[in-house]
Amino acid sequence: MVQGSVAEGFESVREEFAAVAVAEGGDYAAQLAAYRQGERVVDLWTGPEMTGDSLTGVFSSTKGAAHLVVALLAQDGVLDLDTTVGHYWPEFAVEGKQDVTLRDLLAHRAGVVGADTGFAIDELADDRIVAERVGGQRPYWRPGTAFGYHALVIGALTGEVVRRVTGQSLQQVYEQRVRAPFGLDFHLGLPEAAESRFLTTQPMLPTPEQQAELDEGYTASNSLTGIAFNQNHPKAVELVELPNSRVVRELGPASVGGVASAHGMARMYAAAISSVDGQAPLLRPDTAAAFAQVHSLGYDLVLRQHHGFGLGFEALGDKYPLLGQGVFGHSGAAGSLAFADPRSGVAYGYNRRRFAFPGGPAPENERLFKAVLTAASP
Amino acid sequence: MVQGSVAEGFESVREEFAAVAVAEGGDYAAQLAAYRQGERVVDLWTGPEMTGDSLTGVFSSTKGAAHLVVALLAQDGVLDLDTTVGHYWPEFAVEGKQDVTLRDLLAHRAGVVGADTGFAIDELADDRIVAERVGGQRPYWRPGTAFGYHALVIGALTGEVVRRVTGQSLQQVYEQRVRAPFGLDFHLGLPEAAESRFLTTQPMLPTPEQQAELDEGYTASNSLTGIAFNQNHPKAVELVELPNSRVVRELGPASVGGVASAHGMARMYAAAISSVDGQAPLLRPDTAAAFAQVHSLGYDLVLRQHHGFGLGFEALGDKYPLLGQGVFGHSGAAGSLAFADPRSGVAYGYNRRRFAFPGGPAPENERLFKAVLTAASP
Amino acid sequence: MVQGSVAEGFESVREEFAAVAVAEGGDYAAQLAAYRQGERVVDLWTGPEMTGDSLTGVFSSTKGAAHLVVALLAQDGVLDLDTTVGHYWPEFAVEGKQDVTLRDLLAHRAGVVGADTGFAIDELADDRIVAERVGGQRPYWRPGTAFGYHALVIGALTGEVVRRVTGQSLQQVYEQRVRAPFGLDFHLGLPEAAESRFLTTQPMLPTPEQQAELDEGYTASNSLTGIAFNQNHPKAVELVELPNSRVVRELGPASVGGVASAHGMARMYAAAISSVDGQAPLLRPDTAAAFAQVHSLGYDLVLRQHHGFGLGFEALGDKYPLLGQGVFGHSGAAGSLAFADPRSGVAYGYNRRRFAFPGGPAPENERLFKAVLTAASP
């Protein structure tokens, strides 16, 4: 049963979410939220233990929060996208990475997607350890010739640039400039006090056919994909374990360690492009456009499939033909997706507790955001 | 019934065209023409109302005429391919397009595939309006990282460069240097006197299965594809309406506004590479090779599929394995295709009145040009 | 029946090879060899006339030997990867290739994949003739925008750079620095005395279904693919004829003219990364990593499919998800494959006498190297 509320005109979103819940069945637990022009218009949830204020790990949707910080600093002129990473962080400028710009790094073009040694879970939780180990490495491809998803490390790398320039961690800047002013339930570093609202992430329950499909996609632990997903570490960590580990929740690594509710995610994207509670939008339209601009699109060497990125955010419009040009956001492993659509003024957030097949944004997102966008621009 | 004539040795082309006519059935109306070493060897037509001198809208095959002009000006040294567009046209050098060269623009790499506001049909007909509106925009992708078909605007953009440098419109230069000297029935701007020979373009008549396939390819009106095809304008214009509108025919926008017969198209490409009626070939072999050279090949962000471009022309050899390296030409939405093959000295032109499924060059072109090439080099 | 020997722990490799032999049936004749940390652990062969010391044409696996030479010269500082080819070889710096670096050339990005005139077989055997004819050509695509397999010419081009810098042919440097010191049965230029051990290569015997699939992939003789495989020469040479021609075996063209046994190939890659017979590894780890680094990955304009290259070597890890990052090697037309895996210390070599469907590395390689790698790191 779907709980929560929708604004007038968004009743169809509740119906669609209810239909998804029926289709998913079992112990499906999820939250769906949306804003329009800075006003909350959808705030729904369903499933056992789930409330509107429950918090779950949002995996790579975290990158949206992290790179909103980078966008703010670029907007302020504190960071310059076309300056080399090495200018800000000299230790990065080695092994053929001397010419890699901040823009290249944000577009997943730098080539340092992991570390030859891999990471223990408490190392992976600490962006400074990740940055130090990965930043000094030889890139796995020649920078400038390809791109690939820096799945578990991008936020540590861009975060290190933030730290070198501001003297603060990306997480601190996020807290001060984004999370606290809007009271967002989207945390990079979950305070002890909020732990009681956290629900653990649950592993995927693939059917035998789905498992066979997953097995077919197997890659060696020291393949490029294996390295990017840290499968090359002797104690390889399953993704599902990350948010379920307190050290990850506490440190909130900027690539995958965020903990949020759907309304926390939607509100963050609303604040990015709209006036929320009378505050000015965080981003100017040209900043949003610059970060939404397609920078890498085609074959992703890590994902081994077609994918697209803007700057720090995913280029969602190519994957989803129903989304307009200029939409920026990010999806996460268990199935979450959140984005802002500057044209319609819509901000969308969705998360779920159990990993959806086949990984990445859950398929039901397409039904759900279609319902939201249709209701928002009837 | 196929009408017209073929040179000795090209009887098989007539037979193949007749077979296509039978297969197409219904109200199929089309023209097929070919030259070899500057001599017309095929001039055929079929279908209701159609004559050898009938004129139809050739949509993007227009780009072949437009960029023959650019090739001529590059050959003359009037335009330099590796100079920035902004050098010729300062208003273009904004929003991250400062380093975009004329070569990049011709290769569909500039990223300004349309306008955020879209165009009314009379605006779309006027290359100066299109150029002004699109030229100042932020590119939809980072120039240098991708390419995509500038379907309705490329000719306005390259045409603006022509205008800035020569003081004449691309259409005027085309008329003086290409169309008039060879008496081509391929018009960028159809004179009133030729209107009586014009046949309106007819819409596609997809089967239910074909319609379902088309529906599957649906993209939002403000997606990159939607913008490139002007679906984001409040009064979105169906492609089929373009040549059926007198303002489009009159102004002959350089991207999609050309009106021609098949022999007009074939004769233009023949004149480009061969001596026609004793006149010198328009292009030197190295100019033809430079414009035929592959410049963009892979995933096209607008077409959302694999595609290839030379400079202003399509890189047809990748799409059609039967075409040799160095072939240059262009296809159009209703199904037209025209090209020159410098190796064999063949020039090919085909157009049809009714939109063919699935859009772009009609499938029958492969049968037809295979027949022509085989007859030409037995 | 499989003959030869395996080290303790590699019995499963013999079983897998025997299973392959049963599956292949007929006149299947092949060799399989592997090293671990510089020690031979697999040396097997099977089939009529085949012995462990038989020699067969290894086609493009030759490129692995050729580019091991380039890697050595780069390691010595004799060659600089980021210097233009034209610096070393001024005649190359024409027709828009002025900025092409040695790195670009090694990554199959230069665009000169063949010659407009094609080559007679005795010309194709002579790297100097190939280099002179191809080096002066206009590239078939704009350098910097794409890549494609320089199938029959890459070794002549990189070899010409070697010759200009060292005054010796690539084949001579290979003989002195690689083949002779390790007594490798992998020859670029087969001495008369070894001719008695040479077995001719046998043509593919496709089933009707396979033949239909091959026919579907047909490309015109003067298409980019046709040119790259020399099908545009009046006396087009079938690939299978190359090693069967004495002039090819004698001159050992660096792209496709190598003759080897499987243990010769495996031993070469072992010597590249390990201490063999007490000698130092030929390559330092950073040199191996630099040449294994992905440089070109995506749509290959010649192969008309997804493919990947490092520098001179193939980027095998993308094609084979079971291979780790950093593996470097090359495959060949009849079905051969050889590579080094610096992580596990494994070197692998396989060749077969009869062309395997569909061309390129034979499908059985995946079974065989999986068995080797599994046995090597139990």
C-alpha cells in the first residue's frame, strides 16, 4: 500500500507508484518524491518498515550531491574546469596525467578508475585514502582517448581537488552550503542521531534466468571492470555491504556513501534549480547547463556498454529518450535515481531498499518519472 | 512502368528499377539517374504524375549541393578548413565554441544542432534567421567530445560563413558557380517558373508493425533529437511539410530546402568529379578526397545510432559496404540519395515522392546503386 | 591425440586441449604452449604432421614480435612515443599527417591502412616497399577522429621508423635483441634451414551457414576494409597464401609474415615480462604497462566492429573479460593468439594450421587460456 501525499494534479503518480508496488510484489520497499518549481508535489512510500523519513543508502546517486558542490565552487570561480587537476593537486600530475583537466576528471576521462591493490572496506570509506592511492597511479587507458565510469573513486578524486582548494573536505562544504541550509535528508556522513531512521540495503534476489544473465557478464577480478568495482582486493566487498557498514555511513565517501530519503534527493535537486523556501536557487542556469552538457558518450570501458556523462552527473537524456536535453542527475546501484529538469522545473527522487535487477537505476524509474513529468506539464 | 532511357550496357539498371517499382507497388513514384565519366547513362522514372523533369523536395540531399559550394571555396583558398568559425563569424565564438573550426562544423561536431526556442516554418526557411539564433547558443555537447547530425541547421551555419567571407549567400554562390553553368535541375531556391514541375512530397504510409517501430523510437520534443528536428517549437513542423511550403522552396534553405530531379542531382555530382559538356570538373581530386575523408564516425548523438560524416557530406562507405572508399554524397529524409564515386567516375541520383520507411535513404537505393555500379564497371 | 608435456598442476590444460581437439575433429592440427614466471609449463600439440617444433604462419600475431622491438627501443630512449612520425621519417609528414605521433601510429590512428594501388604479393612481403607507398598517402580518415586496423601495413610503418633511427630493419633488431638471445622459434624471416619444419597454412572450410555469414560481411574491394586487406590490387592475394609463399616467409614482413611455433610465441612473451633462462626480462614493468595501456577502443573503421588496441598490441582485456587489465598480445588470422599477463606471470601461445571460422583469433582460445590461467593461479 502506497502512503504519503501528492499535490493536486499528481494523483496519477500515486497510481503509477501503486502499480509498480503491485508488480514488484514481495517485500518491495521504496520512496518516491518530486518537486515542481521548488514546491514538493509528490512524497510517497511503500513497503515494510519504510516511512517517508526512512533513510537508505543511495550508492552512486551520492555523486549528484558531491558534484553539486563542485558546480557551486566552479560557479563561484573557486575552481576552474579547464585547469589541470595537477595544478590543484600536484601529486596527481604523474604517469601521463599531467594534462588531465578538472573537466576531464569530472567527465570520467582520467583513466584512474581504481587501484592495483584494491581497497579494504574501511579504506574505501575514506576519500583521502582513496585519493592518495588512486591519484598517483598510471591511468588504465590513455587520457584523451576513452572514458569509463570511475565508479567507486570519482568523488574521492574531485573531493581531493575541493580539499586542496578550500581546505575543507567536500563533505564539509556540502554540509554547510547544501545540506544544512535546506535541511536535506541527504547525508554525506550520517550523524549518529539519524541512525535510527536508516534501513539496511538488501541484496538482489535474481531469478535463475536473471542470475544466468548476470553470470554471463562476469569479468575477471583484475579486469578493468573488476578493478573499478574493487573486486581485485583480497577481501572483495560486495556493493550491498557498503551502506550497511557504519564506517561508510559515518564518513559518507563522495562516490557511493550517501544516505538519503527520496524527498531528500528530490529536494536537493529542487534547491539546485529552483527557489526552495524562499532561498535563491543554488545554481545559475548557465552553471546547470555547463554541468549537464554531454562530455562523454559512447562505449564506457568500465561498464562495457554505452553510457554517458556530463560533468560529475550522468547524461541521462541519451539513456532516457523521454528526458529533455539539459536534465542532470545520477543513479545508484540499488536502483535509486534523482535528477533535475531545468526546463520543466521538476526535481525527481527515488530509492528502494532491495537491489533491483540488473543493477544501476531500477527499471521502474522510467514509469515513475514519466508519470511525474506528465503530471507536471499536462 | 518505368520510362526514360539508359545507355548501352545499363539495361540491367532499368530492370532493377522496374523490379523495385513492382515491389513498392501502390502509388510509388520515383526517378533514377546516373552519369559515368560525365556522360548520362541512366535517366529513368516511374509512377503517377512523375516525369523525367519533375521536381521533388530532396530534403537533406540538399546538403550535398550546399557543401559542394564550401568545397569550391576551400579549393579556391577563400575558406580555410582549419580556421575557427569565429574568425569568419565572430558572433559564433561564444559559449565554449571559440575553438570550433570550420572543419569541426562541417563534420557535425560543433554541438549546436538546434535552438532552445525552436523555429516556425518561415523561420526555418530562412538561413539567416537560423544562423543567428543557433550560432549564439551554448553547444548541447562539449565540442571535441562527440558529434551529432545538425539536421536542419548545418547549411545555415556553413552558409553564414560563406556569406561573411564572400558577401553572398551560399544559395547565390551555388546558383552562379554550380547550378547555372551546368543547367542543373537542382535548386536551392526554386524559381516561380519551375513551380509547375514541382510535385508535393507525400507522407509515409507505415504498416502497423512499422508504426510500432517508429513509436518505439519516440524521443521527447525537448530531447537532443527533438531539438535537432525542431520538435520543441510550439508549432512543430512535420518534415514532410517543408518542401510542400512555398516559402521553403523559394528560399531553399541549405540544409533541407533543395528541390531537384534525380538527373539534376546526378548531374551535379558528375560535374563535381568529371568533365560535363566539356567543362572542367568542379573539384580537383584532392579537394574531393579531402571532403570525402571520414571525419566523424560512430555514435551520433542526434540520430542515436551509428552514423558517419566527411565534411558536409555523409561518409557513405561505412553504411554501404558496396561503396568504395572516397565516395561522397548525401541522403535525404523522403528517401533520396545522391553521390559521386571518383574511382569509377559514377554519379548517382535517386529521389521519390513518398516518404520511405524508416526515414532517411530509402532501402531500395542499395539495389539501385549496386545495379548502376555493376553496369558501370562490368 | 594430444602430445607433449605439462608441468605438475597443468594436467587440466591437457584435458581441455584434448577436448578442443575432439570438438574440432577432422584434420585439426594445433600447438598450445604456456610459461609461468619464465618456466615452460605447457607444451602440447596435436594433429597430422604436427610436432612440437613444427612452424606455421602466425599472421597478425607477428605484430606482437614487431612491437616488442618498438617497446625495447622506447624503453632505451631511442624512440619517443610522443614525437611525430615525420620527425623520424620526413616523407611521412604529408597530406595531413604532419601531427601524427609514433603513439598515434602504434594505436592504429594514422589512417593510412593501405594503398590506393594495392600490392602484389612480393611487394607486400617487402616492408620497405609497403612503407614507401603507404607512408606518402593521404589518410583515409582524419587523424585524431577515429582508428582502424592497419592490418597489413602497421609493421612496415613502425618498422620504417625503426630503420630511420637505428639504421637497421626491424627484423634485424628483432633477431639480435629478441629472437637469438632466447633461441625463439618465432621468426621474422625464416632461415632456409628451418624450412623443413614449416607446415603450410590451410584455408577455412566453412559450413554453408558459415559461408553465408561470411558473404554477408562482404565489402567492396575498394572499400576501406578492402583496401586494408589489399583486395583492391588486380591480383588480390588471399590471406592464406601469405605464409605459404616463400618470399613472405623469407622477408618476414612485420605485420603478417612471422612464422612460429606456439612455444616460440609463448617464450617470447615470457621473456618480455619474466626472467627466462636467467636473463633479465626484456621489458621493465612500466614499459609493459605503457604498451598495454588502452589507446584505441570502440568502432574500428576497417574491421567494422568493436575492437581495441594498446600500442602495437591488441587491448585483449576488453574482448576477453577473463583477461586482466594490463595483458598485452596479439592474435592472427588463422586463429593464433599469444599474450603476456604481467600480473600472473603467464605467457600464452597458440596456433593452428587451418583457418578457423570466422577469422581472427580462433574461438577455442577462450577455453584454452582460461584453463591455463586457472591452473596458473589455482
